[in-house]
Amino acid sequence: MQAILIFIQKYWKQIALGFGALLLWRWVRGNGETTVKHEYSTLGATLSDSRARALADSLFAAMADMGTDVDEVMKVYNTICGNIGDVRKVYNSFGVKAYASFGSPAWSWIPSNPLSLKGWIKAELSGNDHNKWMALFTAAGIDV
């Protein structure tokens, strides 16, 4: 413990500068957008707006923290895979959310990238589950 205190006393200026630079970077970069840059047509969708929002929220909750609830992600997949309009509606409802290397950052100052649902799925799933979602996005014409 004493070694840590000595280190902080010796390098407090560098630590403060680094922390300040990180906060400045986050401020300049912004907090990330929460809406998709391109909304896809939901023509033919059978889901209500509130149901699509609930499914999008469910996907976010399943991937947000360390570890991914793959069963929940695939449950949503099975709910929407039969209707391209529903896929697009859930995609639009998900929007763009900040993504760190381990999921959604718990604090706004953690460096992150704004990703759409497709980006989150790419980062969180692998193997056959990943391939199913990518095929679904391709079928729906979602390329962002």
C-alpha cells in the first residue's frame, strides 16, 4: 500500500494529465448517438412499436455487460426471423449504443464505439449463431 502512495505522490501530475486527457477525449467525441444513421423501411412488419422496442431492449440487456446471454439473443432471433419488416423494426428500435470491448460501458468516460445492432451482434456472437444473424441482416438489406 505504501508503494502505491509513493507512486501516486511521485507521478500525480502525469496521472491527472492522463485522466484529464481521457475526459477531454470523451467530451470532444461526445456521448455517442442513440439513433440509427439510416432507418430501414418497416413495411410489412407485424410487431407493434412497443413490442419492437421491448425486443431491442431485451437484446441490449442480453449483451450489455460481461458475458452474453446467447439464449435470449437467439430467442429474439426466432421471434423476428420470419418477417423482414420485423427485423428492420427491431434494428431501428435498437438504434446505436456505445460499445466497449466487453459490452456496454458502465461509465461514460470508458472509451467506446457507437455500434448498431448489427455491430453488437458481430462483436458478441460467434459460430452458427453469428452466421444466422448476419444472414438475417443480409436478407433484410441491413448493411450498416
